[in-house]
Amino acid sequence: MKKLRKFIYRPRQSGYSAADGTAEYLRVQLAGGAARYRRDIEGGNKRVNCGWVLGREGYDYALAFYRSFVHSMEPFEIDLILGEWGLTPCKAWFVPESFRLEGQRGNAFYLAAELEVTPPYYDSRLDSALVDLAGAFGEGWPGWAGRLDLAVNRQAPAVFSGF
């Protein structure tokens, strides 16, 4: 598999928003009642609006990166926060004609673009376990989650390493 080129700048937090992929679910409105939903494509792409504030060299790099993308239309890698608390490498494409210079003040260049992103794989069983854990322990569940992590992932391996 070909290694993806990486866009080296992370979007600024104030210029960042993500929406779940609309292709993942289908909605059918029923007369006189609630709509019905069904899964269409698992793991549908997300649309992410990004903004960057870059210096002159960063602006030149971002513009060159975008032009090379438009020329090849190949996906690239970028670190984003999607469904997790931390940055995760994601496969992305620029939405055509969305890359723009929104402003410039001195040496600061304000860029924005919309990306279509393939979200990282996640195991739905982990979501289910987290919801069950929080339901069992109520609002104090984060403390219990930390204790379970300590017992299962740190203490138990040390205890059983001699067997």
C-alpha cells in the first residue's frame, strides 16, 4: 500500500468542526409518526471544516500541498480529533474549491478548507461497554474506570507475569 503524504499542520481549535457522515444512515419520514432510520454504509466519511493560522513559509507549504492534491486527487493524511479525545491520523481529501485564504494580517495567513475524512476504525463494543459502565456506576463512573484500568491493565499483568 502506498504511503500517504502527510499535511503537517494541525487545524486551530477555534476553526474546527466535524459532522458525522450523512451517508451512514438513511431516514424515512412516516406519515403521522416518527421517522425510521436504518444503517446504510458503516463508517461513512465525515465532513470536517478546518482553519489554520500560518506564517509565510507555512502558507507557501499549504498552498503547494493543496495544488499537488488538486493535480493528483489522491488522499492524504492529517492528524484530527474525530470521535476520540486525542489526535488521530486520518485519511482525507480536500473538498474541491473549498481551500481558501480568509484573511491576512502582517505575517499571519488565515486559511480554511473543508475536508472529507475517512474516520479511524473503532469497535462499537467499546462504546457499548463504556455506556454500560457509566450506567452501572452513575456520575462517579470516571473514578471506577480509572480503578478498572489500573487493576486490569497494570496490576494483573504484573501479578500473572510469573505464571
